[in-house]
Amino acid sequence: MWHKVQESYKLKPKLEAHSDGNQACLNAVNAIRDAEGLKLEKFTAAANDRGKQSRTPSTPYEDALYNVTCAQIEDGSIDPKVEETYTLIYAVKEGQQPPTASEAVDIWKSGYEQLGPDTPPAFKAKGEHIRAAAAASEIYYDNTVAGFVSLMVDGTREIRCYNATGCKKAALICFLSKPTLVENTPPISEGTWKKILALDNEANGNGAGDTIKFTLRSEADNCLTEINEVRSQDSLGLSSFVAKAQTSTGAAPEDVAPTESVELAKAFTCDVIKAGNAPILFSNNKRSVMYYSGSSATCSNAITEWKKGYDKFKDLTIPPTYTSSEDIYKTGAATNFISLVSEGDETVVRCYTVEKCSEEGLLCVLEPAVFEDGTAPITEATWQKVTSTFSNGVSGTSVYGALLSSVLVAVGLFALNF
């Protein structure tokens, strides 16, 4: 009775179970799961567990459904976790008509665009984890992301769906059991994620025979000399990057490259490298990258371009804390510059030539990663040195270059005396 009153005031939606026994939702979901290249086990329709026993205690999904408000539908804030027994996914549409099952699946599929190249992180419920973990798992409170990963989960699930109408927006709400978002567990397995990436590459013209290729650069052309000339300036005093960790377990670049180059080809495309909006973290966020694309991908050209990234920060007191949603870190110009002047001791760098793209490319892998969710990528003390160095316009000249220029000037003056 009280729910009816709230419906009349548009505080809560009118709820209606799908009369076809959830068949439309089931068909739309299984069409995706059964796609060639995925072949995931099909979902099944949930049985009517209430039957004629209308006086039995309510189930967790019924309680969750009853508690959904118009405000939650309109601002996309419905909690996907329903106790430990169900996951709630939903799709929203303007107006009084809820999305059809096919429309809902298309909305959920768009959640893929919110995910990076790495296997999606473990789910952590709000309020039960530390800040760094929270930043990574916040994505699952986006209804499109929760919907997408739920469509791609391994194993079968039971599904039941409802229409929610009467608010400014209408929704299709579905409950999955067993849950797809489980505490401390990645919702998509690594094997399934690789299938998803392969299908995406194929759809975007990066299929077999046309895949981007990464080739490890030789020791003579690995860009370490040019990078460390910038880092070793007296005004910066940063530790040099190295080709191999100075430990008994440190692997040589040529030992890492065969596996890493394949991983890079799955994580990056020609388009994102050329556009300067490539993901900067990969390999489960353990490594980061800096990259360059142009008519001639030499180390010198890359360094020149990376240094220009200082302009992205020149009006800031200090670069902001890194999060995947921070706008400034969505541009390669900014992340390449921060990587160039990062503070890591003995950061290992492996540089690759990027091939099979319309422009020449260069990509360097940094290990450990320069960026970490919820952490400032550079300290205030180092940033003061960076600001002093780059705002004075002397950053392009290494110690060796400065000495050489001085010698040439001296020789020129000497010649004028004769």
C-alpha cells in the first residue's frame, strides 16, 4: 500500500515483472554470450520461487526491488550488490517506456568502453576497502560496466527482469543469481578477457595479418642515453633509468620482449598511439608506458615531443593525484612528460619500435609503473626542480650538449681573431 502511495508521488517506480517468463531478456543476453569467439555458457530463466505462497517472507531481490527509488534510476545510483546472493544490473531510458531487452543489452555493451586493456579488477563493495582499491572498483557502480561484466561472466546464471516506469526515466532491472559481482573476485576471467580483446581487435580492423607489432629496439638505439641526458641535468638530479634491474632476478630485455610484445599488441592500437590517448597502465597496472608517433620515430624526436608536455602543467602548483578519471592524465602529452621526469630509483625501461601503423611509432615500457591509482606521481620537492628547469627553457640541453656549445662558441671567437 505504501509503495502505491510513493508511486503516485513519483518517489518510487511502478514495477512489473516480464510476462514472457524473462524469455526476451534471456534471448538477448544469450545472443551475446553465444557469439562466435566467445561461446560462453548460456544463462537460464529464473523460476517463480514464490508461486502461490504469497505470504512467505520476501527474498533479498524482492527487498532490493521494492527499495529502488525514482531518484536512483534518474541519477544511476542503484547498488549492484544485493546481499551475497544476487547482482542487480539495469539499463535506463528517457521517458516512460523502459528499454527493450535488446536495447538494454546494447546499453550494457557500451560499458566495455569504460574498461582499460587489462583484465578488469576485483570487485570491492563500497565502504569495505582502502582508497586505492576503491578507485579501481568504483567502475562497477557504473550501470553500463556492471551490466557488461555480468554479460561476460564465466558459467551460467539465472536471470529475472522487471520494468520500472512512472519516473522521469524508465528502466529495465534484472537480477542475476548466483551473483556476478563477488567481493575480491574479478568478474571476468583472464581467458574470457583475452577473447573479448581479440574480438574487439578483429572488429576494429586489427585482425590476424594486420595486427600492430612491437619490436624491441637494439641496445644502441634503446633511447636510454637520450632519456637519461634529460634526467641527469644538475637542475633535476634524477636517477638514471636502466635496461635491466640490478638484482639476481632482473631479466634482460631480450628475455622479456617476446612475451611483453604480444601483451602490448593486445593492449594498444595504432589509432590510440597516433591520437595520443593510449592507456598508460597495463600488465595488471604493474607497468606504464610513454610513447610517440610521427613521421620519424627517433629517440631524439620522441624526447623533444615528451618535453613539450610540461606545458600541460605549467599553470599548476603540482600535478594532481593520479586516477583513471583525471582528465589531464588522459592525454599522452601529460603522461609522457611525467614519466620522463618521474622519481623512481632503478626504473627499468624497454623501448619498442611500433610497426604496421600509418605513422612510425616508439613506445617505452617503464617498470615499475610510474602511475598508481590514488597516488601523486611526483613529489612537491621534485616538482619544484622540474618547474625551475623547464620554465627557464634550458631543459633541452644536456650537460654534454652545453659543454659542446661552449666549445664551439670559443672556437668561433678564436677564429675571428685571425
